[in-house]
Amino acid sequence: MAQGSSTSNKKLIPEAFQALNQFKYEVASELGINPEYKSGYWGNISSRECGAVGGHMVRRMIAAAQQSLVGQTPQTGGFRTGTAGFPLEPDAQK
């Protein structure tokens, strides 16, 4: 951080930190991002790749929220669930 700056980012749900971190690594692995991030240091990863990870995370979290609002569970023909509990994107067929 820059000298003299402060952050007001506080974790609203501290227990969610580990789940989101696991989710981030899961998405990065699915996208085939440079495996250097596995050490915990993301400084060698391009902004484009980091943005892709964040963008995919947001898409999947929105899909999970929409499903919970509708009261539907993921079907075999729709979204599949990843290990972090968030649905995979429909085009992520394996």
C-alpha cells in the first residue's frame, strides 16, 4: 500500500475468507492460469489473468445467488457445483 494510506476493507463475514480463497484458486486452476499463484504470491500473474479469475468468480456467485432466490437446486443439465459450493459455468463441460 502507498505510504500514508489506510484501508477500510473489513471482512463482513470472516469465516467466508477461507471459502472465497479456495474458490479463487479453484477458478484459477480451471482457467489454466500460470501455476505460480499456488505459492500464494499473485504478483507474477498478469492483470488480465487476475481479472479473468475475478470475473468468473463473480459470474458463478451471481448464478448461485439467483438459484437460491428461485429456490432451485442445480440440475444435471444446468449448472454443476464446484468444490467450493459455487456452480460451474454452463460451458465448463468436462
